[in-house]
Amino acid sequence: MKIKKLIYVVLFSWILGIFSIAAAGELCTECLSKVPKDMRDYVYNMDFMDKDQPLGPTVMKGWKSPRKPPWTIGYASTYAGNTWRKGAMERLMEVVYPKWKALGMVDEIVITQSNLDDT
């Protein structure tokens, strides 16, 4: 059963990635209008943006799960040695997960890491 869940989590993460890439478009002006101008000009400077990075609105906005909680969350990382990813994973497990588990929203978090091995 655990392997079946893991397969579903990995497939969902992969499909979510495809839809995120498919939604790439122009910079979301509606989203950026809510960010203070000085921060927007610094962080969203198009001279520093990766041209392949999706900058449009999220495809998941307004999405509702067809299932009731508790849910299983999948976190897939290609390399956990990166300090930003390591920090995100620590925050997820040490701050977010305990709160959401106490609220009955999440039953478990499945973490997969390839450590840069794409095979």
C-alpha cells in the first residue's frame, strides 16, 4: 500500500509540473499589483528572469480536492543538499506538518529525493 501511495504522489507531482509549465505566459500583472512597487521592481526585474521560467497565473488557483481530509502530501526534490530546498523541507516537516496534522488536514507527508540521479 505504501508503494502504491508513493507511485501516486510521484505521478501527481509530475503531472502538476506539466500543468505548471503549460500555464507559462506573460507576467501576471494582477498578481504583481498586490506586491509593493519597490519590491516588485527589485524581485521581478525582467533582466534577471529566466526566460523559461513560468511567470503566469497558477493553474491550481481555486482548485478543490474531490476528497475530504486528511490528505497525503508529496514533496519531490531532485537534490536536498541545496540550502533553499533543505530549508523548505525542514519548514514543511517541523512547522507546517505538525499544525496541519493537529487540524486533521494531513495524515502523512511522503518525501522523495533523487539526489540529482535522473535515472
